[in-house]
Amino acid sequence: MTVHYDFSGTVALVTGASSGMGLATARAFAENGAATVLADRNAELVQQVTEQLAAQGHTVLAVVCDVTDEAQVEAMVRATVDRFGRLDMAFNNAGIMIPVADAADESADRFDAVTAVNLRGVWASMKHELAQMRRQGSGAIVNCSSIGGLIGNPGRASYHATKHGVIGLTRSAALEYGPRGVRVNAVCPGTIATPMVDSMTAAGELDPDAATAASAIPRYGRPEEIAAAVLWLCSPASSYVTGVALPVDGGYTAR
């Protein structure tokens, strides 16, 4: 069953929007009536998918943004407000994975790279989104953590550290901004059928059979299922929900 929302008159922003969960969420926002900004560091791809949505009659804007650069993040939010006048909803989805490594052998460069995108990028995005929402006195932000923000995993210490950090950012900002009319939540996806997961499988870093067997619902999740959770968290249907880290993982973390 597909749930429909009336987001007409609202503005949504999605980072990492050129593929996977980000694209599915941007498409869902647009299909439910929101003016939608698709932001991604891949200029060619984000322009291509934005043009496809525009051709379907949706109100959309492509913005090239590398979330590791705070000046670009600030410009992304400014471009959103300059074009549409406000910002009501944001999904801070941009993230990367790094190869498996023994915790004693992880390089500082690799730690810095994953932190720059997965944690600092979310921090910068949320910072500038909150500044606009504070002026409005309203808004909803969803940060993309992971089941890696709720559990540990051998060989993934650096990645999991960033995703745990996203939950800390989310909970603290929720407490700070709830009285100001802004809700902040996180989603924690399990193994979702995305290009990133395809790359991990091709590199031998993910066993599809083991990944699905570990969940109560023994299959990969779909990007649209993450989009559904994000839209609910941004909608009036979750008006009393803030500060949560919502697993969307087929029951993986229920063990």
C-alpha cells in the first residue's frame, strides 16, 4: 500500500539525491506535491534525474553540493530558499562506505574521509537547515544513520562511529529545537538494494545470503521503503515524534 501525503506548498531538500535512497525519497516528496531540491556532488547525474522529474510535471531544482564543504552546504540551503522562499523538510542522506579494515590497521586518511561525509556532512547540512527553520519557526529534518548507528560490526569501526555520531547529533538537536517548532529524527536503514550495496557485493564485502538471513524479513529492503519512512517522519502524521532513530531493517536489530 502506498501512503499519499499532501505536501503542496511545502519545500523539501534531499542530499545524496542522484541515486538509491536519496533519489527514491526526492521522487516521493515531488510526487506528493512538495517543491523538491535534489542535491548531489555528481553534477551530471543529479541534473539528469532532476530533468526527468521535471518532465513528469514536478517542481524540482538540482543543486551541485559536496557536503564535506560547508560553504557549498550553506549555498545549497540558500539556493533552496532563494528559489522557493522557505525550507520545510530535509533528508540528509549523503553518505559513503569504506572498505573493511581491522580497527588496528585503519588509516587516518580513510577515517577522515568517511567522517567528512557521513558525520561532518550531516552536521553541516543540519546546521544550515536549522538556521532557516529557526527563522520560520517550523520544519522537519531526517538524518540518515544506519543499523550501523545502533550496533557494531567487525571491520567497520570507522563507518559505525560516524553512524552512531549521526544519532547523537539527531537526539541533541531534537531536544534543542523541539521548543522552536522543528522536529529532528533519524532513519537507520538495513541492507537496502542500492548502487552502494551492489558495489559492496561486487567487492566481496557483503554476502547477500547472510545479509538477508539475518533479518526477520529475509530480503533486501527497497529504497522506496526508506522513502516511505522519511516522508512519514516529515509529515503531520508524526507530529509528536522527535529524537528517534527509526530502524528500517526488516527486523535485523530486533535480535
